[in-house]
Amino acid sequence: MPLSFELTAIDRHFAAFIRREAVVAPPSLLPVVSLASNAVGKGNICLNLADIADRDIVIDGAQLRLPEVGHLKSELARTGVVGPPGSFRPLVLDDDGRLYLYRYWQYEWTLARTILAQAGRAPDEVDEALLSEGVARLFPGGAGGETDWQKIAAVAAVRKGFCVISGGPGTGKTSTVVKIITLLLEQANGGDLRIALAAPTGKSAARLTESIRLMKEKLDCRADVKIRIPEEVTTIHRLLGVRKDSVRFRHGEDNLLPHDVVIVDEASMVALPLMAKLAMALTGDARLILLGDRDQLASVEAGAVLGDICGGGRQEPFSAGFAEYVARVAGEKVAAVSSGAVTPPLADSLVVLKKNYRFAADSGIGAVARVVNAGDGGGAIDLLTAGSCWHESPPADALKRFLAARVIDGYGAYLAAQSPVEALRLFDNFRILCALRQGTYGVSGVNALVEEILADNGLADARSRWYPGRPVMVTVNDYHLKLFNGDVGIVLPDPDTEGVLRVWFPDSEGGVRSVSPVRLPAHETVYAMTVHKSQGSEFERVLMLLPGHDSETLTRELIYTGLTRSKRDVEVWGSAEVFTAAVARRIERKSGLRDALWLGC
């Protein structure tokens, strides 16, 4: 069966421009270049020629057959607009048949070069005795002799210039990084250590800020160290310095960041271009520490950076030298290759946290998430059914009736709250997550149904756009108002201004602040939100609503991410056929980053 592609206007115009600029324009040039552009639009970094060569393909309804790979590569090499890696041509073709738009090849090459350099660099000499004492104090030990992966992650972060700490919700990534900061400050012994904490969105930055403030008070360390632990977390865009109406930042390779340590939370949400620009802005001796869940959804934009950095789920043994170091400093035993054996470049820079402190081993959510990650959709449905958490989706004309009880139970409490602080807290008790934006089972359709249900039951009056209780989510960054994409607020009357409606948001001090509705940047109602938008959030209860038809959007990573947004209870409404198809489908984004990092290509 031929592959079918639908091009965008950008794809067509770009391909036409490249053909005009070509010295030689074989018949294959126009379709191949248009597909390279189309691949980036779908989140890939490159186009693998092997996927389209020597087979029938359909582009905008027209069927054609491209030459075999070797012949296709030869044709492209003669055009004058396609060059090998390192050449300054509009498109780059590597030896493995990956065709890049030049800018994306440069992003990938820059990021790989920076990560490998940082991972291969030994930071300033570590005081092993001090580190050993600090690790023992901050990580008092696991129960039953089990491996303490948090402790191993801390040792790796102190010993290496680059470290990735991956783990699902509840595995303690944030608490681990706060202790890592403590260990680094202790190693600095009162010296100046400039630490930057960043996250991809304002919402995730605010959550990390709150977590650090709560955790640092409980730390077993000296008061002078505790006071130097930074609390301010910024967005990556703000860290790099946003320039109005420009894709460039103030900080880059010509104006490096003044930080010794840069820590990025929720790294799975960061696209390749932004991660590459951050890498370009680091000094040569800065540490880079990434936190994230490699099993979560990748960024909406191009690339699956964290997944590639983590080797696509590989479980490499550590080097013999690192294993010996961990045993000596932390008293932990880890699997290692034999002494003298070659390990991949990042083998000692990746630590996966395996113990979940939120979900017990027999927890329903934890068990379902593990089965989903294993690709067993049927097994996941069995577990959900056993816990009365699986329901076949009702038909479209009955969805409102089936949702009514869940909506009233989930949102009734916050609508009866007596203060904005209480309303915002209670609103996070429940959320409806959708796989799609449009349609009856998508965010737009479900938000409309929820408003109807609340109005029918006297809980909200949605006849006006701005009504008391309306929850809204900001969809763009507004640095002047300090509101960021993903921030959620609630419309409520202001008791100090005779009940004038304002939109109330959590502030960085644990209280609330308000903004006039007329000043609010682009936003949308948020009783229901997409699973993508829910990343970085946690709710007490989640209802995940899947469409009645299959879609390429439905993947294992989406199902896993939706399930693990809940801290306590989750329900899934869908069809068994759609659910199992989604769990079987993995996000596969084409890039060369994984090979460059793990094979040293």
C-alpha cells in the first residue's frame, strides 16, 4: 500500500524555491524536498530517504515512485542545494540517508556536540569524603536493601558535567535535584556557585518553585547552605532572554549564560530548537542537569529530545569506573560492564529512578501505567475494569447525560468555594483530559457540554463570556503580566471592588493575584484540557476521554501521560479497539540525535 502525504502551503513553496535554486533539478527533487519540509511540520527532525525510496507514494493525491536509496542520494548530491554534514547548503544529507533542512541539522549537531563535551568533561576535583558524608546524610538509605537510585543520580550529577535524571511521577525527581544542589553547594564550600533553575512553561516553573520551597526547609544541611539554595525558577525562554518580535535570544554563543549549573525540569516538553539554543548559551565548564519522564509525550514542536538523550528506553550498564565510584562514595552496587570494556558516551550520565513513592507497588494507577509502557493495551483494560475505572464511551448524543454526574461531583466544590485561594485549590481536585482538541470528544466539545451541565444545575451562568467560576488557561506568554502558557486562573468577584469580576491566579508566594479580564492574554476555557496541555500538572482525580475513532494522535505516550496526571483516581472512557491501538502505537520521530549520542556518530 503506498504512503500518502498531504502537503502544506509552506511545504510546496519551500520545495519550489529549492528547485529554482538548484543547479540540477532531477524529477525527484521537488517531491523529496517537499516531504523533508513536511516531516519537520510533523515533529520530525529529518526525512529518512529509506522510508520513501523505491516505493509508491501519494502526494496530494498524485501517485509516483521514487528511485532506490543509492540512486536517490546520487541525484540529490548533484543538485547543488544538498550537501554533506558540515556544508553550508539549504539541505543536508548524511551517510545514513537522513535528509535535513540545514537549520535542523545544525540544531541537532550543536546539541549533540555540547552534550558529549559536557558528559566527557570531569568537573573540578570532587571532595569524595565530603560527598560521601553528604550523600549518607541527605539519602538515609532505602528499605530492605533495595538500590537507592536517587542516591546514584546525585552521585552522577556531582561527578559528571552532564546528567539526565528520568523517572515517572512520584519517583522523587524534584527532591533528588534539591539534594543535588545541596551537595554541589557543599562542594563549593562557600564559594560562588551560580545556579539557574528553568522549566519549559510558566506553570511547570511555578510548580518547581513551590516544591523547592517546601523541600528545602526539611533538608539536613547547614543553615548557610540552605539559604543559598535558589528558589526562583524561570522559563527557558526567559532564562535565555526573549527579544520582542525575534526568534533569537539575548544569550547565545556570543553572549553566554553566567551560570555554573543549569537545571531544566520537565525536559520531555522541550523541543530540539529550544534545547539547542540553551546548549549554545552554556559556558564550556557549566553543568547541565535535565529532569524528566522519558515515557511521557514529546514536545508539540520538532523532536523528541529527552527520549533521544535517554537512548529510546535503553538500559545500558554503567562503566566499571563509575560503578566502583558509586560503591566507594555511596555504598550502592550497580550493574557495570567488565573492566576495560567500552561503554556508550552517555552510559554514566543517565540515571532512571525506579521506585515510586506516590504509587505503591500494587497501586492501580502505577500498575496500569507499567502495563501501558509495556505495550499491553488489553492488560491495561483488564486492570482498569477490575478497579471499575474503565467505561465504554457513550454515543455522542448521550455524552452530556453520562458526563453530568462526574461534572457536578468534580467541579461542584470549587464553584461553592468562599475565596479565590480555596477555589484554585479545589479546582485541581478534578480534571477532564481529552486526546483531541476538536469534535464532540475533544476539548472544544467537552468544555461546551460542561458549561451546559453546570448551567442546567444552577452552578454557573454561562450566558455571558465572563461568569463567576469560569476557569481559563492562558495560551501565550505575557512577560509584562507574568502570565505564561499553561497558567490556569478562575473568574471570581473581587470583594474589595464591590464584586467586579477579575481572573484570579496563584502567585509565587502561595497566595493569589488577580488580573482584569480585559487585560488577559489569549486564553481558553479549561474544564477539559488536552493531555498535551496537562503535562507538568497533577490532579487528585482524572477522567480521560478518548474519541470513538482511531487517530495517529493516540499513542502509548499519550495514554501513559494522561493516566499519570492523577494522584489518586483515574477513569478512562473509550473503546477497547481504540485504546489497544493507541497503546500499541509509539511516537516515532525521525532524527539522528540518538545515534550521535549513543553511538558517537
